[in-house]
Amino acid sequence: MVSTPDLDRLRRVLGGEDLRWLVDRMWSRLARDLPLDGDVTLRAATPAQRQAVARLLGRAPGRGT
């Protein structure tokens, strides 16, 4: 049985401006037929971007460098 994605939920979770950079990176990797594994870094991330990633991963935001 093939399940269909819950598009409303995906938009709620990944559709905000603060995660756009992450979604863009995923699309870029998928377009080049690359896997979605490994580390991701956003230099000079805003506090809102850090908080959005923390919410997505279910943990406290890091301090960054």
C-alpha cells in the first residue's frame, strides 16, 4: 500500500520562511540525485532560523559560532 503525503502538515512544518534555506538545500540535493544525509550548516543563521530547526528536531537551539 502506498501512502500519500499529508501536504497540509508538510506545509505547516516546512513551509515557513525560517526553514526555506533547508528546504531549498533538500530540493537541490534531490535534483542532483544525491542522498539527504549528512550535516547541514547555515552560516550566520538568525535566531528565528535556529529556533525553527530546533522545533523541527525537537531539541533546544544551539548557540552556533
